[in-house]
Amino acid sequence: MKKYDLKTKEQIAIMAEGGHILGNILKELGNASQVGVSTKSIEILADKLCKEYAVTAATKGYKGFPASYCSCVNDVVVHGIPSSHEILKDGDVFTIDMVLKYKGLHTDAAITVPIGNVSKENLDFLATVKKARDEAIAKVKPGRRIGDLSAIMEYTVRLKGYSPVRELIGHGIGRTMHEEPEIPCYGLPGTGPVIEEGMTLAIEAIIAKGKPDVTFSREDGWTVRTKDGNIAAVFEHTVAVTKNGCMILTV
């Protein structure tokens, strides 16, 4: 049986502190995301908040990534880079994905926020993606399998005609940004690694409104977009597996 980096109660308490800070920062960034605001100005605010909270934005410099959060507007699925030239427009959907390092441990969370007047169709899409993440979190319990989380996410979004993105996945997290096990947002119940008490997991629903196919930017080496140009959304929390379920660390 594969060994995973199970966290102590003390480590989980530190991750809960860091996750609470991350939740606060994401809330402020979401509130600041308005029509006419550049994605770069959101990064400037993120850097300011990190300094105030005495935390580190872990993505900055990670394998050369240049920003303190991933900025994903409309058809950008993940790993978009904030820009002073990218101005949020009425009707956009905007994903803010951020990883913090606090006292040596990482937490990861993402929200997708509607900008201005977003169509009911797109608001329903965002609500479904968020529900998929929440349904997966509700499944977390020692003895269950990672595939149980993957399957409920896939079922929830496919019911509405949306597509899990297969190339991008959730993951374990803690000492490093990405740890085992991998957590796809598609799969079969009863498959994959057994969930154990002490695991800390970044559970993310990464969903395309249209087809699941994506393209990887050759220009910046990071930005991932939907191939059909349709919108995408990501909702993510870091959780710690407890004796009888889990605790969300990034509220």
C-alpha cells in the first residue's frame, strides 16, 4: 500500500491558520474584482494582503511562474498570468486561484466570480461547478476512495451537460504545493487510493461549460484555455481528513 504524507494535528492546525488567511484574502480579491479593473491590479492587492498577513504567495517563482495568483478570465481554465492590459468586462467570469505558504505548510483554494451582469446561463454553470466541489468534499471520509470524490464531481456536472477537464487535477498538499494522491474531477466510485485520516487534500472541480478539450499556450508556457473558446470555472478548497469526515481549511 502506498504511503502518503499524513499530517499531525499540529500540522493541520497550522494549515487551518494559513487556510483561514487564504480564505480572507480570496474574499477580498473577489470583492475587488469589478468591471474596469485589471487582473494585474488584483495581483497588486494580493501582494499587499500577503504582506499584511505575513504569508507567502507560493506560486510566485514556482517553476518560473511570474505571479502571486493564477488569473483566469472566461476561456482560461488555469495558470493564467495577471496583466495590466487585461481589463475585467461586464459579463466576464473570473477565476482567482491562489496557494499560500504559512509556517512551512501550503494551502490552495480557488473561486470563480461573476463580473457585472453575467447571464443566468453562466451563473447556473458557476453554481453547478461549486456544487460539484462541495459534493466531493461531503464524500471525504476515512475508508472511502479518491474515485468516490471524482465520480460525484463528474456526475454533478455531466447532469447539466458540462465537461470535466481531464488534463488538470486536484492533489494532496502540505509540505509542498503538489503531493500525492492525485484527485481527478472524473472517475469511477470505489477506485483509486483509500482516503486516510491525516491526509490534506486540495479538492478542485475544474470544469468546462462546453467541450473538455484544452490548449496549452506556447507564448507564455502557462496559460491553459478551452479549445472551443467556451468559459470554464474552478472551485477549490483544501481539506484535512478527520476521524469521521473532513475539515475545510480554506473557509
